[in-house]
Amino acid sequence: MNILCRFAFCAVTLIVGPVAMTSSTYAQSRCQVLWEERNQYYKNAGYCFKTARAINFFGNANCIYNNEGSIPFTQSVRNRIQQIRNLEQSIGCTP
């Protein structure tokens, strides 16, 4: 990790193989990974997605739940979803 600071502005550059990522690019990438994981739980449970982004990514084939609150998640899955939401919020992911 390389941290470059000039005039009270710091940018973090992560070297990932031959590709360098800025902290902003890394955050966007992390947001996508978190979004995918969180929504995969919903897909696996049979949730009918409402947003174009989720429908395009996961589809709605075989969905059975229109209401998030009616999905019978285990407590551990509910806890993980909340943990993901907290992480998304902490790094500034957009919904």
C-alpha cells in the first residue's frame, strides 16, 4: 500500500498485481462485492427484486417473496445482512 499526501490531501493507492487502485476505486469495488453478497442471500431465499440493478444482475426467476420482511432468514443470515449494511454505510456505499 502506498500513501501519498500533499497539502493535507491523502490518496491511498493499492497495488493489486499489475493494477493500481485508488482508495475511491477500491471503495467502489468493495461496495459492489458487499452489494452482491447481501443480495445473494435474498436471491437464495426467493425474494422478488424490485430495482432494475438487482433484476438485471440476479433476475426474478422462481421468486416467491415480494416483501423482505416475510423472508424466513435464519438469525445468523439476518445478522450477516445487518453486518453488511453497516459496512456499506461505513464506507459510503450508495443504496
